Amino acid sequence: MQDLVKGVFDVKYIPTDEERTMVEKMASIGITQTEISKVVGDGIDDKTLRKHFRKELDTAKIKANAAIGLTLYNKALDGDTASLIWYSKAQMGWREKSHLEIEHSGDLNVNINLTPVKALKIKDK
């Protein structure tokens, strides 16, 4: 009897191409597997999602990062200043801040000479 009941309620899930695309897009932007499983078809179990969409779940973020990284890289090569700055900080380790440590015991006299910056003159049209 148990085998008969099991056979009646077992429905084989077959993912569609549209569902694969949706899962990949959702996973690429960080939506959790629990949330994704709620909107696939009429809702599927988390285990079913992982079983049938393993490749999409494992590769979506990698593909998204590569596509965005390539776009940023190309914009930097084209001279986009913001992209150049971000790339140099994120990929080359450049920083805007300087860190200075001084260890000293006893009296300390410090003279700092600042050179004034000339104000820019805006020409009247």
C-alpha cells in the first residue's frame, strides 16, 4: 500500500529553460536559494532547486562578476575617470589615505609650513 501511495504523489520535476534563466539571474544578484525556490514554478523545495539547478546556482555569481568586471575594465581603458579610480583602488591596491606613525619620547617641536593654493579665477564670458 505504501508503494502505491508513494507512486501517486511522486511527480517528476522537469525545469524549463525559462526557469533556468530566472534562477541564474536571481542567484547572480544574491537572492537566497530559499527565496528562489518559492518562485520557481508554483514553488519547489530547496532540495529540488539544488538538485535541478546546481550548475546555475554554482556559476551565476561568477558569470555576473566577470561581466561587470569586464565592463568596468573596458570603461577604464576608454578613459572613464571613475572607473580608473575604482579599478586602481580595488585591483591595484592604491589608496588615497596616507598613514604616518611617529614614535618619540621627550619634547617635540614641530613646524609645518603650508603653501597656500591660489584660487582659480573663472573667466567671465
